[in-house]
Amino acid sequence: MDTALYESLKNAGTDVGAALERVMGNETLFLRLLKKFSADTNFEELKKALSEGETETAFAKSHSLKGMTGNLSMTALYELFSRQTEFLRGGDLSSGASLMSEIEPLYEKIRDIVSTI
């Protein structure tokens, strides 16, 4: 992995070292998983569910994103999705939706970084 990509991911709250450990140092696999993350539709479906007031669907989508970001050691996003899932699990759609102002810019930043791979 080139230094620029490593630093960009790190600056976006990803623990690249931990992610590489999780995939036993296989950079090719890690890059492939990043591309799958970027192509995943759960984020758009989360936004739709939040805008339509579908708390259960929003919870399911946020929970899936929490798992993906955790597996990829995207620590900053993982923490935000963790908070969001707890609000949504408790039925607090408003608080869950309010976190999107923090989640979306970081999510888009990572997707932009991944698009350079």
C-alpha cells in the first residue's frame, strides 16, 4: 500500500495497522474489502430509512455499517455508528438521525479515498 493511501485512511480515522492485522497482512484483500465497502448500498438505504421515519430499517442498516467499519478498523466511523445504533435500538430516531451530520462527511471522505484505489 502506498504511503499516501495509508496516511489518507489514517487521517480519516482508520487504524490501517489493525485492519491489516485482521486480514493477516494481506494488503490485496484489505484493498478489495475497502472497495466492497465503498460499493455497499447500506449507507444510502440508511439515509432513506431515516428520512422516511423507518426506525427498524435504519437500525438494521446502521448496525450493518457498524459491523463493516469495525471489521475494517475505521475507528472513527465505527464509534459514530455504534452511538447511532444505540439511539435507534432504543427507538430514538431523532437522535440517530442527528448523528448523520457527523457520519456523512466522514463516510464520504473515506469513499473518496477508496475511489483512488
